Amino acid sequence: MVDVAPHDSQLLKGVLPLLLLHLLAEQESYGYQVVQRLQAAGLTDVLEGTVYPALARLEREGRVASRLVASSSGPARKYYRPTPAGFEALADGTENWTRHTAIVNAVLTRPLPAASR
């Protein structure tokens, strides 16, 4: 088993809506499926208790829509997909994330003076 360090929860909280919108833009999904996809991407410590409230918030904000689909293995599943406002938020959020990460990377990759090490 690979030992994976937990992710910074505050950083994840800030970027989770963007990740959810992107995953749902790739493929309409139900909540647990989204959790599995996040975990497969490397966010192994992301749980349903984090994802479901974020999906509900995105739905309240009008950024995702949902539909119930009957399931042969239990209750109906709620599938989510981005709305036009969600696609716009995804584009804006991706642009902002790219800009901010470029700035942070530019600062963090500058060499430090030898005396400060």
C-alpha cells in the first residue's frame, strides 16, 4: 500500500468546486462516482462528506443541474452536469487558477540566497 500524505484541506476547499465542474463537464456523474474519480486522480483523502455538500452548493448556485436515474442496485442516483453558468464558472475559474498557480510557481521556484538556508 502506498503511503499518501493528506492534502491541505483549505487549499482543496478552495479548488474543489472547480475540480467538480471539470469532472462533470467531462462526464455526467453521480456523487459517489465523482468521489471515486477524485480519488483515482490522486486526491485519496477526499470523502463523500466533502463532495456532496459541494455538489449541493453548486446546484443551489445554479452551476450544476441534476436528474434522478433509476438504479438496479438500490435507490435512484442523482446525476449532475454543469449548466451554462457552470461552464462559464469553469472557464473563469480555470483561467484564474492558471494565472495564480503561475505566479505562485514563479515565486516558489526562485533560488534562495545561500545564507537563508
